[in-house]
Amino acid sequence: MIPFNKPHLTGKEAHYMYQAVYNGKLSGNGEFTKRCQQFFEQRYGFHKCLLTTSGTDALEMCAMLCGLQPGDEVIVPSYTFVSTALAFLHEGAKVVFADSMKRNPNLDAETLEALITPSTKVIVTVHYAGVACDMDAIMDIAEKHNLLVVEDAAQAIDSYYKHKPLGAIGHLAAFSFHETKNITAGGEGGLLVVNDERFVRRAEIIWEKGTNRAEFFRGAVNKYGWVDMGSSFLPAEINAAFLCAQLENLDDIQQKRKLLWQTYYELLKPLAEKGCFRLPDIPQYATNNAHMFYLVCNSLDERTELIKYLKDNGVLAVFHYLSLHSSQYYKDKHDGRELPECDRYQDTLVRLPMYYDLTTDEVRQICQLIATNFCS
């Protein structure tokens, strides 16, 4: 069976984890945590970076930093993972779901302004498959209405919008290092990015369980105590050590993933031109970080048939999100607007295997199965 995903090991993970153990600083914010944070700040120009235990925790920190009050509204794409919405619901906000674009699953900036009310405080963008949303349009709308922008960049490591790194454009951003992502912190991990100086000090306090311990360790205060809300967002040092090994090999990982993505695209393009399905769309303003290769089928039945056919032939392909606005938990809270593009992707999008250790021969095998027995 060709799996859908398989975490890649560069060879240094265990060595760095061993080193972290014998450094005697296991609880986090040690050498490897600092090395990882500096990597992101130096490579991508992020203003301030803090490692977290997950992408979900990074989003929850974003929500806390937004200073939301009960009744405040946050605009969130419906076609996303539940963490994107939950982070803001935890803060008592009302989530207003937005539809996707026709061309790809990202938030449709053209319909965004109609969702804004006097209660709107935040716009959350999700860079689906690592492909940028139309950030100029979104940032212009946010500035016009004095709103904060949070980038859910969980899938967007090493991807760009008009030469700007994703995660560096909004006021705040969150990345994920879950094992399904391009790089991992040993199964779970995340990163909070703070691009607005207003939020830097409070971000450190929230990160350190509501204390000013980070300032104490820097010698800025002579003792530390409980000064704000917070939680246990700081990851263990062994997770940072694992991630550090991955970051040192990021360019190699990206090069291989992009080769696999391009092989899929070139082999399946003739079938897309016949109308069998749609291929991923990369707008001119966006780059491709090869996080995911997906197809958009013509119907739910065709997708179901494709997934079953591939599984019967030793290939695990999977669908993705169920639209959050129609979920069991939130459908009674949704305002009743139809979000047809989100629902279309819910029913028709299928993800093909994509991971570093996948071979180009295996990609050719998958494409051949699709070409000769499914779309002939």
C-alpha cells in the first residue's frame, strides 16, 4: 500500500534529541527552541517567533492576542480545519464563515467586505495547500475597517505571496509542524509569528503560562509572577531538537516535494484537459510549496469511486475538510447563508499521496492507475 503520508527523517533527529536530553534543559526554551525561532526570524524576516506545542496552540495564542470580547465577530473560511474556528470561539467571539473561491479553496476576497459589520474585529486567512490568499485585497479591506488579520499558515511553510513569505503579512500568524506537514517537530508542533510590535510582550507572557518569566530569564525583571492569562503553549526541548534537524534540511525537503508535485501535474494535465477533474490552481501572485497535491472531481460519486478504486489498487487517497458551517456542532449557530464553493470542495476534492519518501516511480504508478482505469 502506498500511504497517503509518511513522516520524513533526515538522520539527525535522534542525535539532536539525545543532545537536548544531556543538555539538561527538557522543559523548553533551551538551545534548540532558540535555534528554531532564530531560523524563522532570519530566513523569513518574521518579527518575533515563538515555538508552540501545536498549530492549534499557535492559533489559540493568536486569538488571545486579538483582545476579543463576547459578541465580537471573526471572519473565518468555512473550508478549513476546526482549529481555525475553535481558537476564536474559545475567546467568546462569534465566527462568521466565508466562502471559498471558485478557482481554489482559499477565502474569496471579493465576497469578504459584505461580511463585515460594526462587530467585526478579525479576518482569518487560511493558505490552503500552501497557496497564498489574495493578501493585498484582504489587507486593504482590513486597513479600511481597522481590523486585525491572522494568517493560518499551517500548510504554508516556505511559500510566498508576491515575494513576501506567508506568515509575514498579517498582524499574527500560525504554522503547524504536525507529522502531515512538510516538516515536523516529531509528530506535533507549531509556531506563533508576531509581526506587530504591539503584541510581542504579551505573546511572551501568554506563552509562559501568563507569567513574565521570559523577561526574568533575560534579566529585564528581578523576579517573575502571574501577570496575565496564558497556558502551557511552550513545547518540550526534544520537540524543538527534532524540528531543528528538519529545518536544516528544509531546502532538500522542498526540492524533492516540488519534483513530486510537478510530476503529478505533468502526468495528470492531459486528463484534466479532457474534463476528468480539475488540477490545483496556483494564482500568479502565489508560489507553490508542494504541501499537497489534490484533484477536484466532477461530483461526489466520482470522488467516492476514485478513492475506492485507488485503495483497491494499493494507493491511499483521502478527501479533506467538511465545511464547518454545516458541521454538527455549528450548523444551528450559522446564519443560514449558503456557501456553495465550500460545499463543492467538501464533496469533490481528493488528496493524493505526497511525502518526501514517495518516489517519482510511485507517482507515475498512481497517475497510470488513474489514466488507464478510472479516467479512460
